[in-house]
Amino acid sequence: MKSGKRKTTTNLTANFAFTLEATCGKARAGTFQTPHGAVQTPCFMPVGTQATVKTLTPAQLQQTKAQMILANTYHLSLQPSAQVVAQAGGLHTFMDWDQPILTDSGGFQVFSLSALRTIDDDGVTFREPRSGSLIRFTPEYATQVQNDLGADVIMAFDECPPYPAEHSVVERAVERTLRWAERCLKAHQRPDQALFGIVQGGIYPDLRIGCAQALMTLDLPGYAIGGVSVGEPANLIHQVVEITTPHLPPEKPRYLMGVGTFRELAQAVAAGIDLFDCVIPTRLARHGAAFVGYQRVNLKNATFRTDFTPLDPECHCYTCAHFTRAYLSHLVRSEEILGMTLLSLHNVSVLTNFAHQMRLAILEQRFAETFAPLLESKEIIKEN
């Protein structure tokens, strides 16, 4: 695909469309139209696992310029339950967020809760860590829960294999993921929700390419790259994305799941990714850390106790406009909740703005030049 400004619109379903506005190399700027508004891409999506982005109100979240957020199917199915959310009018009403929402299917919990689950070809049985009760997740159940939750974008139920894992183990996970995607598509009932497929395959190029090509036959409205950021080196994440992305349809949104460092985001966009999410900005904030430039700073550091300058003089978020590093350091050291809120507001603002700056650079045909320091990668994946 040649670089340059261009505008092509693909009607993904009756309720969704994707407009490709410009490319710069493989990097893309577009607009993803959903029932709850348009999302300008590249876009960073904050994670609100339990129908809340931790420590932030919806009004504060809007201040960060977040366009689209995530919630988690597995956790919401346990508390408060999909039925309660549906009775409330769906996630948007329940959490007072009238912009687009994406729900993960619970596939990541197949990885993260591996000690508390058993898996077979039909689905996954989880042991709930608090009560000890058993919860059965199948592709049909995961889809039904997401239909009840009412997010704009829902994800197919998949098996996310660990790293490291033998080729044969990952191959079985890919086979399950493909069969489960077909079952999710058959179970999907709501035309106002876009079902995205998830490409698995670990670090094995043949499995990634094969999974992507097989998923394309389902003609879904969007596709994600899953199973990264599960313990592998950062450079391998980049290689997985570079190997997989060319096999995803260019006329549909591409989503990289679970990455959130500046380098990972820039490299993902350079490879042609449109959407990405991560818990990093709020998790760092809860531990007293903030993004300044492309670095992380720890506000517990003694040097900040008498530093009366803004957290980041170049940032225009509420936190940087009103509070000094000394005050933020005081809040962190005192374990005040306000410190977590102010740092979360800042960190989310930084990543949403970073995505916006990448978009502008693509539109202005200067992406590679502007983000050159972040685009270097040394490690490669060897062919299987």
C-alpha cells in the first residue's frame, strides 16, 4: 500500500464502518464508526475491567480524551452478572459511559487463571478464587454474556497459550481458537455489536499466519492479535505483529491486545495496527509512578519531595495544570487515594495523546521521522 492521504470507507455491518484516511508506510490513520460514536485511529483504549477505569470517574475519563474503553466478560459475569447489567440497560447505561465500549471474551483468563481452570475442546471450567464455585465458559456462553452486556465490540472466545510453549501446544490452542470463533459467530445475536476474531499462534510464524488466514474466511468486521505480552521479550511482540498484520484485511480495524509501552505502541502502529489497550497507565499510578516524556518516574523518590514544578511541563492534563511533583509525592507517600486518581488521570491522558500524536504524524506524512527513536528493534523470531 502506498503512503499518502486517501479516504476509503468499508461498511463492516449495518451499524459499523471503517474509513481509511491516510497511510504513512504501513502506519494507518482512520475512523472506526460504531453505534456509540466514531473512534479516530490509532487509538489507545483504557481498561475498565469491572466496568470502571480504576480510580477515575466517567467525567475524569472524558477529560483524558479517551474515545473507547474496555470491560471484561469473565469478571462481569461473576459480579454483578450479565443479567444485572442487562436489566440496567447495558454497560453504557450501567457505568454512565456513552462512548464506545469493547468487551474481552474471557480468553485472557484462560491464560492468567491457568492454575484455576481446566480446558477441553468444548470450553473452559474455572474455579472461582473466592468462593471455590465452578464456572463453565464455552464460546456460546461467552458470546451470550457479551450480548447481554451490550458493548459495541465483542471478542470471540479464544485460548491464549502461555510463553514459552512448544509448537504442538500452541498449535492445539490455535485449532481450538478457530473452532471456537466459528461457534461464537453462530451464537452471536445482536447486529448492533461487532464480533472480532482473535489471531493466536504464540511466537510461531506458521501458526500466526495460518490462524489469520483461517479467520479471514469468517469475514468478521474486525480482527485482533492476541496472545502477546504474556511473558515474552518485548522485541518478540514486535516481530509477532510484523509477521501477522500483513495477513489481516486492510479494509477492517486491526486490534493489538494488551500492550501499552510507548515503544510497543509506536511499533504496532508502524506495522499497521489501529487499536490497542493495556492496564499499564492505571496500574503504574496505583504504585506511585507516572509517565514523563517516554520515561516512567517514581514519585516515591526522595528527589520529588521538594520539587515544586509540574509533573510534566509539556502535558496539559488536569494533574499537570494544578499540582506539583512535591504534592503528588506527598499523596503517594501518604497512600492517599487522590494520588492514585491524579496519576491515573495523567497517565491515561499521556497515552491517549500519544496515540493522537501518532495519528497526526500519519496524516502529515512524518510518522517514521517523528517516532524514529521508538521504532528500533533488534531481536527476531526464527522460522519454525
